[in-house]
Amino acid sequence: MNKIYYLSTCDTCKKIMNQIHDLSQFELIDIKTNPLTENQVDEMYAYTKSFEKLFSKRAQLYKQLNLKEANLNEAGFKKYLLEHYTFLARPVIIFNNEIFVGNSPKNISAMLQKVNA
């Protein structure tokens, strides 16, 4: 199933989702009101083969908890992804067995080409 993991209070997520012509083809998951489950994180990992690729190092909590100095391994990245929604690089869009993580212009452009085709 096609899914979008997003934050409803995030203007960037809203802007990206507004560019998708048919949102009805997606299960929309607001990660603030529906915290990530281990199964969901594991499903994303199956696509990326890396918890670190799902992890946002720009999150304020990352800086507050001084996680840069912690030298996190894959298990550590997974732990924090499950602990708090802010650590997920947003949005995460799963479409036709492909995953698009984060909001880089290149990533969003590639996603929109596939989703809006």
C-alpha cells in the first residue's frame, strides 16, 4: 500500500503533499498523532536498508540530546525513531514499492514525477 508519513503541523510536508495530484491513493499517517510502530519503522528499513537514512540529524532534539557525540549505530537510530516523531526525516513517501525520504528538492522532484505520472 502507498503511504505518506508526515507531520500535519509541518508547512514543508503540507507544501509537498499539495503537489500530489491524487492523495486518495495514499494512506496518510500523521506521525505526531499516530506514533511510529516498530513494524512501520521496520517496513521503511526494508526499503532503505538503513535506519540512519530515515533519521533527521536536523531535529532540535538531536542537538539538545547531543546525539552527534553519541556516535549512534543502527540500533541507536532505530531506538530514537521509535522514541520521538521528530527524529524521522519527513516526509516519508512509499509509492509502488519505492521509498522517498526527506524533502530535498531532488528527492521531491523524483517522487512527484512517479506519483503524478
